[in-house]
Amino acid sequence: MNIFKRIICITAIVLGFFNLLDAKHHKEKKEDHKITRELKVGANPVPHAQILQSVVDDLKEKGIKLVIVSFTDYVLPNLALNDGSLDANYFQHRPYLDRFNLDRKMHLVGLANIHVEPLRFYSQKITDIKNLKKGSVIAVPNDPANQGRALILLHKQGIIALKDPNNLYATEFDIVKNPYNIKIKPLEAALLPKVLGDVDGAIVTGNYALQAKLTGALFSEDKDSPYANLIAAREDNAQDETIKALIEALQSEKTRKFILDTYKGAIIPAF
């Protein structure tokens, strides 16, 4: 065998060796990302499902397939979590969860705060709250936690006065002063953007305001609102490693930037 043939053979052997190493590396890398666990999380479409979607690849790198199940109400996500159809959910704040547990005799667990959706007052009838007329109808969420929250917001604006403005579950019966003779109209939260043409104003939760692309709020909660939306699970799976991985991904600087860049202050990181 002449010198040139020897060189060609040696080169082929070396290249083959490196190709085997490269193939092994890619195989190991692929196995690193191999899906070994599934995590099913219930969420409202906006912004919760969008925020979850932003961490799908991060969890995939840890071998976790994140399955996002969308709900358009505030009841079914907790029922599905309680019966085991979901592993976790992400749509509610702690006062709502606490009241839901109390009313339904459940033991769901709030684990980690992710973001705050300030309540805002919208109107198609007036452009300044000073122009609110006596006898005006204001629609508010009908679930106990968000209804109390809405009434506290009206109290802070001086539109009504509550017996105890720190009562998170205040109702119409807790109104002690009503100088404008306001009529409070409790409705399912998802319907509030749709009834703006039929009422003088509505206090809308952040997710439904975003979904309906509402703008021009006349007033809102401040940034110190205690109503942070959180990840909830059951007592039996609250310490599961997949849920811990989800929380780690959601409370990352990457997610903080995603929230700030995407929602421009309409919602605020709570971590």
C-alpha cells in the first residue's frame, strides 16, 4: 500500500471515529430531552395559558410535557383539579381559592404567586368618573372574592362606603353610604366586557379585560394589590417535582420579561 492510500485509510478511520462520537453526543442530548412525565395544568386562555405556553420548552428540556387545558370560567378548573383530571391550575388568587375551599369543602393548596391582574373600571357612557350620575348601574363580578374586591375599589374611589373596607368578601349589604344611589349588578366575570353597552360602568378582572381588548379604564387597583394569581395543586401532589419545576420556570427572569414585554403593565409580575 503506497503512502497516499495509507493516508486516505487513516483519514477515513479518524473521521469515522469522530462521526461515532458526534452521533453518540446527539443521541445523549436527545435522551436528555426525552419526555418522561406529563403535567396537565388548567388555565384561563388570557393571560394564564399564554404565560404557560412561554415555558413549554423550558419544561421539555427537563423531560416534562406541559399540557395546557383552557377554561373560560372560574369554577371548573378547581373542580377538575380536585377530582384529579388536572395536576395543577393557574387562574385564581388566594382570596378566591380560600373561599372556594370553604364553600366546596375542598383542600386545594395555593403554592406560588405569578402575576397580579389589577381590577379596572370601564365605561362606554362616561369618560370621567366625575360625570357618574345618580342611579347609575355598575356591574361587578359575582364570585364572592372578586365582588368584595370590586366593592373595595368603589369604596376607595368614594363612590360608596363600606362598613368594613378590609372585608375581602363584602357584599351589597355591607354598603353603609351610597351618595350616588348606585345600583350594583353582580354578573359572571366573563360576561362583564359584553354588558358595557347596557350598564353605566363595569369593574372587569384583568384576564377578561385583556381578552376583550378593553382600553381606557377610568380607574384601577394600584400595583400593591394583594390579589396575585397563583399556581394551585392538591395536598397529595403539592410537593411533586414536576410542579416544582413548573413554578421554577414561571418565577424566572425570562418569564418576568415575557410578562412585562407582552402585557405592557396590564398585568404585573408578582415574584
